[in-house]
Amino acid sequence: MVNIEKKELIIASFENKVAAFAQKHGTVPPDSKVLVACSGGPDSMALLHWLMATKGEGTEAALAIGVACVDHSLRVESKAELAMVAHYAKAHDLPFYPLTIDAVAAEQSGESVETTGRRLRYEFFRSICQAEGYDYIATAHHENDQAETILAHLIRGSGTAGLTGMQVIADDLWRPFLGVTKEEILAYVKALVLPFAHDKTNDEPIYMRNRLRLEVLPLLKEFNPNIVATLARLGEHMGQDEAFLTAEAKRKFNELCIVCTKKESGTPYIELKRNEVAALPDALFYRLWRYVFGLFDIKNTFSGAHVAELRQVVKGKKRKQFMCSQVKVAAQYDIIQIGRLVAFDLKMTQYRIRELRALTWAGPAVEPMPLKNGENLLIPRRLAAKGPEIRQRKAGDRIVLTRRDGRIWGHKKLKDWLIDRKVPTEERDALWFVCGDKVVFSKVQPKTTTIVWDEQTSEYWACSIEEEK
């Protein structure tokens, strides 16, 4: 009887703590459709049970719940773990979406296996959301994960934004367990006698996060036994400061900004009042420019080095310029001009590949062109094993050189190719290219047919490249 009462107390205490955290930090709207990212570990199994018991069908929240599980093929046990989650979902009549990937084989240049796995995992989750109409992806990140995240960002030299850690709700992600610890989750799982798997690689110091959890945090606990809660609280305080300063920077932007249009091209650009920008304190100066660059949909990290350069441009007595990706900043007299706005929302055109198909072709001297109606790209499969990729340029890229009939006759550094064509420096990072495994085939030109003919093969990819609407 004592054990039963103790278990009931553990369960009630845990669920009350999660509810109190949600009341303070927010939760998803009632009747939302939520996809649970479930690995089969104790954290995600606890999340799945908690959602069904307190937020699922028949509750006030009335969430529609689905379950997604990814087997990364990194451990022999992973197949059985996916089967366990599938069985649990079926037993509770929940939609189940499995995926098996080979994270090692899918690893891209410069990516760790861990990063590759995460990228593929979230691509899968979001594809389900789009296809099945889910509003949120629920993950089981908890207070210990938050502490590790903030500590990792601190070690990397992050600013205030990085020290805020993970948010409870960030776009389509929902993390309702950020207010409870790993120990509390384990106690909850054991009290409920939930099935779960244990990933032994979590106990090995093979990744940075593992080393922080297994080596660094235990050492810090010797100085502060409550270090996990302390770091989580730091993130909360940083979040409050960051929200205020970001809002103030936006207010300053609206106060100091004038939107203009070039007469000759009709292209909009921004002007800022130079003296007022120069007088901003560092905290607002940095955030103002981070906001400006964010308007251009820049994915590059906006660094302290960029801020230092911008300070020099703004303070300089002579005309100076600063360029980063597709943003050009020029300071002259009492104004700062920020250019290369394509449309006022400043988003770059995106492209997609449609209806990729494999075919054989002996070349223009033997057979007619094999492209079907609507197709505008033909490339050799031996240079793009998995098909063409549309991306922007990278350091070291080389482009194939072709004759009029498309036959490859050589290669050239992409940088030199762009220089030969007199493409302005500030525009090069905004261009999209059709690429293979180790080569660039051409600049993306949806209205032009691109043929790359390789005399060493008869196996080709054909497809159409379209501008995303």
C-alpha cells in the first residue's frame, strides 16, 4: 500500500509540476494536432504517456496525437526499439510513422553523424506534419538538456540569444518538459511501469553533449549542487533580457529607418540615420544590425567581427562599404544605405526539382534529345549519384565547362567562372546552382534548357527545375 501511495504521489507531483510550468511559459492551443517525436527512450515514452493521459482525447485540451520514430541504424538494438514504439502506439490506437535511415551513409561533408541524424529526423517529422496536418512536433527535452544546451553555447562564445537556450514553443516545436529534470522523468516512468529503451551510447563520452553531461556537469556540481537548475534559470533570465532588447532594437529600426526606391530600377532599399545609429549603445547597435540582416533572410551567423566592421563603417568620415552575403551597406555623409532588396520582404527566390527520372542516352550524334515536355535539365548520373542538388556556392566549388552541344570539355574554379562573367561580388552568394556530388553543372535558369553531355557514360538524370511559388 505504501509503495502504491508513493507511486501515485510521484505521478501526481510530476504532472502538477509540468502543468505549473506550462501555466507560466505557455502551451499549445486546445484541439491542436501534435506529432510526438518518440525514440523509445524514457524521456519520450514519458512524454507520450503524459500527453495521452493529460492532454489527449477526452481531456480539456483534446489534442490529436500521432507518433513518429526514427531508427538511425547506428546500434543493433535500434530496430527492436522502433518495434517497441510501434507496438505501444498500436496498443493505444495512435497513428504511427516509422522511418529507418543510415545516418553514417547519409553524412554530408562537414557534418557529424549526430548532426546528420538530427537533420534527417526533423526533415522527416516536418514532412509528416505537412502531409498529415499536424500543428506541432512535441519533443521530450528536459531541464538537464536545457542546462547542457546553455553550457554548450557558453563554451562556444554565444551571445545573449544563445544563452536563452531552448524555448517551450518555437515555431512548430513544443517542449513541455523543460521544467522537469531527467531524474524526475525516470521516477515518473518507473512509477507508471512504462516500457522504455536505454541507449548505451548516451553513457559514452563520444559526443560533446555526452561529455558535458558525463564529465563537465558532475564537476560543476561539486561547486554548485544545483547547477542544472541554475543554468536553466540563467536561460530564463537571458530570455527576458533578450526579448526586451530585441523589441527595443526593432523600435529603433522603425524610428531611424526610411524605405526608399531606386528610380531607375524600382528596387527598394533602406536608409538609416547615420549619427543616431552611431550613438546607439553596443547592445542595441548589435541587435539593430542583426534585425536588418534577418530581414534579408541571411542564414549566415552574424558575428562579433561583423559588428566591429559595421562600427567602423558607421563611424568613418569617408564613404565606406560593408558586404555580407547579399547585403550591401554603404555609409556616406549622414545616411547609411542598405541595398539589394529584391522584394520588400527581402526573401530570395527558391527553386525545386520536379519529376526526377533516370534514363539512358547515347549522345546527340546517335539519338535525339531525350527530354520530355516540361523537362529542362539533363545531367550524367555518374556525377550526381542521388540526383541533382540546388544550392548556393561553397568554398572550393568547380564548375563543368561545356560546348554548345553540352559536351563536357573541362572544369574551372567557380569563383574564376563568376569573375570571368563579371558577376558583382555582392551578388555571388545570392545565386543558385545545379550541383552534383563534387561538381557544379550550371547556374539555375528555369527558363533555359541545360544539357550536360558526358561521353564516358550513357546514364543520365532528367527533370524540371521550377521556381517555388
